[in-house]
Amino acid sequence: MSLLERQVGYNLRRGYTRFAAHLREALAPVGLSQRTFSVLSVVVSNPGITQSDVARGLGIERSGTVVTVDELEAQGHIARTPVTGDRRAYALRATEQGRAKLDEALAAAAAHEDELLAALTPDERAMLLSVLRRIY
């Protein structure tokens, strides 16, 4: 094992790079990117959420969220409605088409994780998830 391979950060980065590339390939046939998948997931789970809250929840720039919401809206996956009392804010809701698209994407993402994590036992997968959540 090299000195670099002993570093947690290096291994996290290598694992993330592999995971992200594989997920990108898994989501491509569904027609979603990692970002649109993430935003759509948050909107489906939180009907009426604002774009600012989506950005804050995902830890992404608000300007990038606006572009992603525009894309999802153009595809018919989400709808924006003005927030009463705040002319600058919009509430986001998934459409029926968007919920169906998310179901399709979740199946692709689950298959992707199953493939990449096949060498781990269910307990190891749970531990990995727990450790990663504690880090962030």
C-alpha cells in the first residue's frame, strides 16, 4: 500500500470518482444527471420547498439550483408556484411525470449501488453509510 493509499481523503476521493462516474452512466438512460436526480428527489420528498431551501439542503449554489429547476420544469418534472407573501420565492412541486421519473431513477441508482457495493455485506453497507453521514 502506498503512502497516499493510507490517506482517508485520497480514498474518499477515489471512491467518489468511481461512484459518480458509474452513477452518471446508470442515470443517462433515464435522462437525468446527478444534479437533476438530487433536486428532483428533494422536491418529491418536500412538496412546496423553495429553490433556496433545495440549494441549502443539497449544499449547492443557489444559482446552480435555478438552472437545474429550469431544466426540470422544462422537462415537465416539476412545477413552480409563487410563494404567498414573497414575490421572489417559488414553491416547487413534482408533477406526476416527475414522480414517475424519480421512481425510474431510484431503481437505476439502486442497481448502480448494488453493483458497486456487491463485495460488502449488508452490515458493512450500513456501517459505510453511517460513517459517511458522521463525516458530513
